[in-house]
Amino acid sequence: MSKIPEGVERSQLAIAARRVLLDGLAALRPHLDALTVVGAQAVYLRTPNAAMRNAPFTSDADLSIDPVLLGDQPHLDEVLRAAGFELMQDNQPGLWARTEQIGDQAVQVELDLLIAKELAGKIGKRSAKIPPHDNMTARWTPGLEVCAVDRSLVLIQSLDPEDRRSVSANVAGPAALLVAKAYKISERVADVERRPDRLTNKDAGDVYRIMATVPARQVAASFATLVQDPRVGAIAIEGLRLLRDLFGAAATPGVNLAVEAHAGDIPEETIRTVAPAYLSRLP
């Protein structure tokens, strides 16, 4: 969901997105070992104590699938449909959603099932083929590979004070999230002339949130191991290169976007100083 529906409060939409994540994880419980929470939900779960006035916000949820760990049964599409999810469009694989009542509006809240491109095996134009699961179940995307290795269990709780549920699930680590965000931002910066609507400042804002919250030495230690990993090392190395292109100097594209994202909250000079300094401490 790229835009907040008119008349819907951000805070209520964030609560609904977390509820959809929890319900999706519950429906997919037999496959939890193969799933990793990625995207903005993972960023906020990894940075709960960020010293920022801007409240963490996301309107959807993303799950990455490791096909090596994925079992054959139950079929992913069948358990999602049984839990009330449907594909948002019949020709768009992996983009699932469920209608949530938010105030007086019925809003589709998205739950995306994703597979890292280099781990996907056989792929279609956008579908990741993981038989015996349906071909429309998941979509491939580049940059998520590192999330299959840099992850750990986190207790994910509801944001609704009346909902006391929690689920323990694997959440991508900070290094993996930085790589994934770097791939996403780089792709959209490169495509900005053709699709300017796809480039927003939110992802760069999330990158800075990680930099401002997670010690660089911790992320550097993770990368030191990840770049040697036989499955994901090449992606980790490329992710570091993309991060330096985007955030490695005071006026690089990622830094400029992060300044926009945190305008009125964090001084511009701080962001333009912190981001390159952080990158200089990574391998």
C-alpha cells in the first residue's frame, strides 16, 4: 500500500498492519522456520528504542521465504486463503491482502510473500516457482538473500492494547535490512525518470533509523561473517557497495532522501555527518 487512504489514521493503519502480520504468521505456522519478517516491520522491531520523534509507521507486512527450509505441506496459498487473504491482483504473484475495518472504512492491508531472486531457483516474470506450492504464491525480489542468514527470533507483539497475542518469529537482522534497503533504493533511483512515483524517502529514512540505533561495530561484525557466506556472500558484498554509493558521502542520493524523511525531526547536518561516518566503519 503506497498511500494512506483518505480519512484513515496512520496509527490505526499501523495497528492493522501488525495484526495482519500476526494473523499471517499464525496461518503459516507450519512453515515458520522458512519465514523471515523483512521490510519496515523488521526495521521497527530491530529499533524499538530509536530516539526519533517520528513514530514508526508501515501500512503492510513482508515475509521472505527460504525455499531450502520450506516444506511441501500445507500449501501456502491454501492456508492464506483459509485465513481470509486473497491475491490483490490475479496477475501479480505474492501480493496478498485482507480487508480490515479501520474506523468506518474497509481497507485492504497487504501481506507480501517474497523470495530472494538468487535463492528462488526457477522464476517467471515476477513469480518465484516453489512447487508444490502454487506459482502465484510468492514473487522474487533482489536483495533479500542476506535475510536468510542474518536473522534471529524476536517476540512480535500486537500494537492493539486489546489484543494480547504475540508470535515468536525470525526477523531479519540490521545488516540484512541495510542490504535489502540498499537494493530497493538503488533500483528506484535508477528508474526515477521512468517511474518517479516509486521513489519515496521512507526507505532511506529507515536506513538512517538503523544507523542511528544499531552500533556500527555490531553491523560491521555481522558483515564480516556475511561476506564470507557461500550462499549470500556475493549479495552482501554488493549490498555494501550500494550502501556506499547511496550513503557514503554527505550529499549522496540516499543521504538526501534520509534528510527529507527526517525533516523537522533530525538536523540535516547530523544526518549528513552520521551516515558517511557509519559507512566508513563497515568492511
